Amino acid sequence: MGNLPKFLLIFSTLLLTLGISSTSAQSSCSKYRFASNKIYSTCSDLPQLNSFLHWSYSPSSKTLQVAFRHATSSSQRWVAWAINPTSPGMVGSQALVAFQKSDGTMRAYTSPVNSYQTGLEERDLSFPVSDLSATFSNNEITIFATLKLQNISTTVNQVWQEGPLSNDSPGMHPTTGPNVQSMGTLNLLSGESKVSATGAGISSKLKKKNAHGLLNAISWGILMPLGAIIARYVKVFPSADPAWFYLHVCCQFSAYIVGVAGFATGIRLGSQSPGITYTSHRVIGILVFCLATVQFSALLLRPKKDHKYRVYWNVYHHSFGYTILILGIINIFKGLDILNPGKKWERAYIAVLVILAAIAVTLEVITWIIVLRRKRSSNASANLGKVNGTNGVNGYGSYRA
């Protein structure tokens, strides 16, 4: 019995090794055999999205026969493989697109991608395409085509992608992780495949997008509401004066500084992405930044408490402040929809808002109780003074002569 655990350990290790070897063998494009008995001279295991490329290239006729395979977990996905004759990125790519329709038939077509806002609409490519077809079998979509690459060199920029279907139409693919790194260069003669430097650039841009979202969420979405809560509720307590004011200013000023960094990052991202426009998100962001700038500039013109114009300044200050809060939170959710970082981040921010709202409601009840008690106490004192005065009792509690 003493050797049984050792035997089980060795046996499990052997099974694991065999399983890994089997998986590697299955995932290698060189081991793959097409059901149609098609044979391609070269293949490449693409580094992202469980994809593989098989091809045969004729230098004399500039003809490329290609088969692009993508292993998927669902038939409700579209796949695409493209050559980009002009740049390493997505814009300008000449794509072959395929998916299984709801009636079970396959659709394969060509789609040039002219901008980030362009959908995968069916149109002719910049080079001739023939024998275009697609299959779906064993959770794998394969695109077959023959390309005539007359004016394209033997080292090409390739892009491949996958995404969800909606009513038999390709939807927006994820903008994080492997989906923004699925590009590179391919030497049609040697078979050498390299990850494009643009992929690293997109990864860097994604980090900037994440930083932009995080900075603005902290600024307009957390610190600003927290500063408003301090101003509205903490000042009710006499012992907190003037500490509440300095806490309020410190919180809002910190929010503004962080917001400036987030705004600058957004401007930088916009300048680096001329084909991408999120109009409403951009307009609201600029409006929030301008209102916040005016709000902080107006602190220098704040009248004293007893000044006759102080009431008007208070109305302006409160209206601008609440407008910034509302627009800032709306724009954060718009940014989450654009960035699409995952539901957990949206849920986390909603949880933060719920906590802030719960704190605000609790303090609202507490401060109203305090204010009402003060009013009753003040009214009672005023009535007592009035009664004492009419009944002949002076301020020292003694009767008048």
C-alpha cells in the first residue's frame, strides 16, 4: 500500500504529459488534414485567437490559395482573415469574412475595412478573389479562397479576428486582450510569421485607454461625489466648521487634478486614433472639463457670507456642481460601454455609487433631524422670550417692579 500513492503520482504525470502532447499535436497546423483532401504547401500556427493559416503561393502568377481556420466554442461567432496592403493595422485591411447563419447555412464574403466605424459590409476588395467558401465542423470555422496579389509583395501584413453575431450580422469584436493583438507580418515564400509591432502599439494604446477610464472614474465618478457629500452634510455640524470647507476644497481640487490627467489622456488618444469618433462621449467630456474649470476659477471670486451677492454665487455654485456630477457619471458609463472592460468593472463602479448613495441618504436623514430639532429649539426659545416679555418677566427671571 505504501507504493500506491507513488504509483498514482507517476501515472497521473504520465497521463498529463500524454494529454499535453496530444493537444500540441492537434493544435499544430502541420498535423491537420482537410476533409476535402486539400493540400497546402505551408502553414502557420497564429499566436492569438486559436487560429491557423494554410496557404500555397505561386510567385510566377502571384496567386495565393489560402485556408484560414478558427477554433470556436459556438456557431454564433463570425471570423475574418485579411491582408492589409497599406499598413499593419486593421484600417485598410482586405478581409475574408465567414459565419454560420441561423438557418445553418454558411455565408462567406469579402469586406474592405476603411475605418474603425465601418461594419463588415459586403464589398469587393482591392484585389481579385475567387473560390471563396466556408465550412463549420467540429467547432471550427474554415475560410477557403484564392487571391490574386498582383501588386503586393511577398511579405504581407495579415490581420485575423473573431466576434459575436447579432441577427446574422457581425457585431463588434472585443477591444481587449488577444482581439487587439491578432495581427502580424507573413512571408508567403518562407512561411515566416511575426507579430506586428503595431500589435504592441495597440497594446500600449489599450493601456492608455484603461488609464483614461480609471482616472476619470476616480475623478468625476468618486472624488467629486464624495466632495459634494462633505459640503452638503458635514457642514451641518458646528464642530466641523471650517474643517468641512477645507476637506471639500481638498477633495474637489484632487478630483480636478486627476480629471485634468484623464482629460489629457483622452485628448492624446483622440489624436492617435483619427478614424475613431465617439461624439457624445467626447462632447460630454469636454463640457464636464470646461464646467469644472469655471467652477474652480470662480472660487477666486467667492463673495463673503454676508455679501448681498453671495446668494447668487451659491445658486451658481450648486447648479454647476450638480451638473458636473450628473454629466460625469453618465459619461463614465458611456466610457465603460466603449472600453468594454468586462461586466465586473461596471458592477464594481455601480457598487461604489450605491455605497455613496447610501451614505448620502443616511446623512440626509440625520442632518434633517438635526436641523428640525434646532428649528424647534430656536422657535421654543423665541416663544419663551416673547411670553416672558408679555408677562413681565425680565431676562434674568425676576418679576418686574
